[in-house]
Amino acid sequence: MSHWSNLPNSHISSDAAKRQMQMHQEEFCFLVLKAIGLQRTGKQDEAFTLAQEVATLEPTDDNSLQALTILYREMHRREY
């Protein structure tokens, strides 16, 4: 099974797609957590750049959005 969209059973395809989306959402959160770490070690420019990259991907999961909020709050910047 090389790609989830090539699977004959739509239920299996749907489950595989959900797993992929979950993996990407976790990746967003990990990237934001990395940005928080960068910010806390004094690398604000790198942290802000990484956060902007994640924000352009428009994450929708609560963990990533909460982490972005924490980061922006710690940076004393408001991002809309």
C-alpha cells in the first residue's frame, strides 16, 4: 500500500487519511514547542520565524493553537 488514496476500501482510505492528519497536527505542535524552546533560550528571531512558518500552514488542532498563543504571549507580540 503505497498511498492511502489508492486503497480500494473507502473506509480504510478514510482511516489512513485521519492518521496522516493526526501525524501532521502533532508535527505542528512539536514545531511550535521547538519555537518556544528557541524563544526561552534567547533566540527570538528564530522562534518567531518558525512560528510564522507553522501559522502559514494553518493548524487547526487545539494543542498547536494553544502553543502558538503561549509563544506569542511570551514574545509580547500579538498575531492575528
